[in-house]
Amino acid sequence: MRPSTLFIPHLLSLCALIGSVLAQDLSALLGQEDPGADISIVLPGQTGFANASRPFNLRFDFEPAAVAFPTSAQEISDIIKLGNKVNHNVVARSGGHSYVANGLGGKNGSIVVDLRNFQKITVDDRAGTAVIEMGNRLGDIVTALAAHGRGLPHGTCPYVGIGGHAVYGGFGFTSRLWGLTIDTIQSIDLVLANGTVTTASEKLNPDLFFAMRGAGSSFGIATAITVKTFPAPPTATIFSYNWQLTASEAAAFFSTYQSFVLTTNLPPEFGAEIVLTPGNVQGNVTVGLAGGWYLPIERLNATLKPFFDRVPPPRAASFDTGDYLHSAVNLAGGSLDTSSAPDGTDTFYAKSLMTPEASPISERALAAWMNTLANEGFNAPVGWFIQAELFGGRNSAINAVKSTATAFARRTSLFTIQFYASSHGNVPPYPAGGFTFLDGKSQPPLYLPANWDFGAYTNYIDDRLANWQKLYYADNYPRLRRLKDEFDPRGVFVFPTSIQR
Ligand SMILES: Cc1cc2nc3c(=O)[nH]c(=O)nc-3n(C[C@H](O)[C@H](O)[C@H](O)COP(=O)(O)OP(=O)(O)OC[C@H]3O[C@@H](n4cnc5c(N)ncnc54)[C@H](O)[C@@H]3O)c2cc1C
Ligand SMILES: *[C@@H]1O[C@H](CO)[C@@H](O)[C@H](O)[C@H]1NC(C)=O
Ligand SMILES: *[C@@H]1O[C@H](CO)[C@@H](O)[C@H](O)[C@H]1NC(C)=O
Ligand SMILES: *[C@@H]1O[C@H](CO)[C@@H](O)[C@H](O)[C@H]1NC(C)=O
Ligand SMILES: *[C@@H]1O[C@H](CO)[C@@H](O)[C@H](O)[C@H]1NC(C)=O
Ligand SMILES: *[C@@H]1O[C@H](CO)[C@@H](O)[C@H](O)[C@H]1NC(C)=O
């Protein structure tokens, strides 16, 4: 089935698009390092630098001090030691899809450790595990694991890197079944701020293992993860339903969905998101329910019946059933291959809201929210979509993990709602009105109780978020600060939203 039959246009177009020391001094210093002399490195002004330092989000324009392409953990260690010597921050980049160009340091003057040479994937069929090096993209991982009949939970877009997923979360439609990407990690090979090459697991360096899974780029540069893989489901269906609703209908719809996912004994094989986009006419909202179903198709309708009995009939529906690999290809927009076409870019601002299961979004907040989307949203100077991803509900593997087990603190969320708006044409400049729209009534917290315990998702990282320490890390933040002091006392891995000492 062609991806165009899914009614999540923005999501799919996203997948399809997709200092103090002079450069010469840095080069000279690097040349002095032995055995680091052979490390491939690109400096400002050199051929290829613009390409090597191009962010996914063109809202940012950062100039790193250097972009290095190491081929071993030892070379990464050499680069980190060099960064220490010349007083530059060092930062890892995997797939380069950070929303705020944190893979380039999130500011000017960092030394970027580009992991593209770390491409190996080794599958252990007997143990059901895989060792995945950090330069891999999600598309390549799906293909490699599916060849062994295995799968891993992660996002849908093939060009996103495993690096950002492995250190911050990693949500996909199999996450209610299998957890976040970080929940599958058994051990992490990494290089510390002082250049030490080490491993973190439950047994080895458990504090570091905690910190790496949720706040990883503040603590080390991961070179590989050993993950638990899962048997690929024999049948998977990618489904999509579409409605055109007035604001008040959309509010009732969301409310009905919210109580459905809270009260139903939903199987973990149900992965879904509500997708909101501008309506066909001012006053309306386009509403989609899209997701993956990893049980036989016959059982999907029965599962959703109590919900469908209470909402208007969809204008359209599509179902694409096949094996697990087929479902991943569908979600990727038609191809998992990341080698033949160049990666895309966008110019956008995004923010997120993780809603507590214990305190659903109120009717009043939903009414105001949908009214704004149907009116202000219709006239917004940006192309936008909102996705309410289902993290919780009964039987969710994400919420089965204790909130103190990993740095990823928000283990009682119902939805992770992403608000994403792009400039027209997806090129700079990003209009000021795009910030106003997302900052304003495009999201519900304004109408919620003052003590509402909501959060935000580190992989939808937001450069304009106040109180991010609490929203991202909740009660884990004090422990992370102590660990930052222990593992990075000099502040080598420092970028906007890095853990503060
Ligand atoms: C088109 C698109 C679709 C997306 N879809 C999803 C989705 O379905 N589900 C989801 O959960 N998220 C999704 N995301 C968000 C995505 O998970 C984050 O942007 C993620 O951080 C990107 O990882 P990256 O390696 O590509 O990015 P990078 O920019 O390379 O890295 C992101 C951050 O991780 C750090 N990092 C990278 N590699 C390492 C490493 N080896 N060691 C330590 N730190 C490292 C970087 O320093 C940076 O801070 C999507 C993003 C985009 C742009
Ligand atoms: C940019 O870098 C990528 C990855 O190394 C490479 O495939 C591509 O050819 C480069 N593009 C240009 C214009 O140099
Ligand atoms: C970062 O460097 C770029 C390119 O040199 C420059 O355009 C930009 O203004 C710099 N940003 C800051 C915050 O200094
Ligand atoms: C707006 O939504 C209403 C309610 O479903 C629908 O009847 C109407 O056709 C929609 N308008 C357009 C232009 O789609
Ligand atoms: C499930 O319901 C949809 C309509 O919502 C219908 O098109 C489809 O045929 C049904 N599938 C099965 C297997 O009953
Ligand atoms: C590097 O840092 C780690 C973690 O703090 C520490 O255990 C180790 O002794 C340090 N190594 C050196 C050579 O300082």
C-alpha cells in the first residue's frame, strides 16, 4: 500500500524529506596526538565543512570548531582528550536529527564526534540480542534485525540515528509491547569525559548505566549498545482512520479516546497516535487515528469497537497488513534504505507535553484547545501537526519500568503530545508567528490545574522550554546532577539542556 493512503501527511512528508582556538591550532594539536594523527577531521573553511556541519533543523546555524570522523573508541578518546586540552566542549552526533542541532553542540565552537563510521550490527540468534554500533540509522537496524526474524522498539523515520534514541528514549508503535529503545539496552560501550573507554550495565557502573539511558549525552559518547531483541510478529497491520470534525466534535472525540485508552484492557500490541492537522475549513480540525497493530487483523475491530461506537464514523480508513518488515517499510514512507537518497532537512519548532495518567486532560481544556486549533490554527503562518502518542494505558511496557530505573523519569504518562510546526516550504526563516502559535493556546496546560504533573520528552527537545530540568527529568534530576559532578567534573559534555553540575 502506498504511504499516501495514510492520513498523516505531515508525518510522512517528514520521513520522506526528510572561539578561543583557531581551526589551524586545533588541527596542529590533533596532529600531535598519537595515535590520533590519522583521525579524519573537517575544519571550518575546508571543503565539506558545510555539509559535515549541516543540521536537520535549518532554524539553527551553528559552526562547530571541528567535525571529526573517528573509527574506534580509542580515537574518540583522543578527540575528547584534545577537547579537554583546548577547552572546547565535545559532542556526539549519530543520525543528526536533533530538533535543536544538539548533535552539533547546540551552539558554536564544539568539537563534533560524528559516529558515521560506527556501522556494525551483530545479531546473536541464540541469545536473542544484538550489538548495534551508534552510527546506524533506524532504517538500517530494522532491515538487519528483520533478516534474523527479530525487531526492536524505536521510531518510524528511517534516517533518525540510533544514537539519540539510545541515550534519550526511542518511541514507536511497538513501544507499548516492547518498551522504549532504552528499555532494551543490556549494556553500553562508551567513552567518558576524561577519555576512559568503559562499559555500563546493571552490573558494571550501574550509576552510569542509569544516567546513560535518558540523559546519555551529558555523560559519555556511546559507541555501541547491546540490546535485547524481540521475535518479529508474524502479522502486523498499519492502520489509519480519518475524520473532519468541528472544534466541539474534536474535543468530544479526544475526550472519548482518552477515556477509552484509560479504561479499556488494551492489548500491548496496540500502538497508536491521534494526529491533529488543520481542518478543511476554519472551525474544523482534521483528526486521524493511526498506528500499528501486532496481532491478527481480525481482532483490531473488536478491540476498537467500544471507541468507534461512541464517535462519528470515520470519513476514510486504511489497513495495510503484512509481516513485521512490511509494516516498518510502510511507516518509513515506502523505503527503509538510507544509502541511496540524501537525508532531508526542515525548518521548524517543536515542543512536547507528557500528560499524567492520573490526571487526564479536562473537558474544559480540550474544548479550548480544539477551538484554538480550529480557528487560530487554521490561519497559522506555519504548517503544523500535533501527535498524541499513546505511551500509557493498561499493559504498557513503557510504564512497567520504574521511574527511578533509568534517567527517563516519566513512566506514568498517558500521552506524549508533540506540537510541530514548519515554515512554509520548509526553509528558513522560521516565522515569529510560528512561535506565537505553539507558545499560545495550541497546547492545553494553560487550562489545567497549577499542580498538574506534566512532563516533556527529551527526544522532542525544545530550545525554548522553561523549567526543562523538572519537565524532562522530574525526581531523577538531583541524582543526575550528582552523577554529572562525578563523571564530568570539568564540563566536557556541555550543551543547552545538558545536566547541570
Ligand atoms: C523526522 C524525525 C522523526 C522522528 N521520529 C521519532 C519517533 O518516531 N520516535 C521518537 O522517539 N523520536 C523521534 N524523533 C526524535 C528523535 O528520536 C531525536 O531527534 C533523536 O535524538 C535523534 O537522534 P539522532 O542520533 O538522529 O540525532 P543527533 O542529532 O545525532 O543526536 C541527538 C542527541 O543525542 C546525542 N547523541 C547522539 N549520538 C550519541 C552517542 N553515541 N552518545 C551520546 N550521545 C549521543 C547528541 O549529542 C544529541 O544531543 C524524530 C525526529 C525526526 C527529525
Ligand atoms: C554530504 O555528506 C554525506 C555523508 O557523508 C555524503 O554522502 C554526501 O555526498 C555529501 N554531500 C556533498 C554535497 O558533499
Ligand atoms: C555561530 O556561527 C555562525 C556561523 O559563523 C554565525 O552566523 C552565528 O551568528 C554564530 N552564532 C552565535 C550565537 O555566535
Ligand atoms: C467541517 O466539519 C463538519 C462536521 O463533521 C462537516 O460536516 C463539514 O463538512 C466540515 N467542513 C468541511 C469543509 O469539510
Ligand atoms: C474493520 O472495520 C473497518 C471499518 O472501520 C472495515 O472497513 C473493515 O472491513 C473491518 N475489518 C474487519 C476484518 O472486519
Ligand atoms: C575517569 O573517570 C572515571 C569516572 O569518574 C574514573 O573512574 C577514572 O578513574 C578516571 N580516569 C582517569 C585516568 O582519571
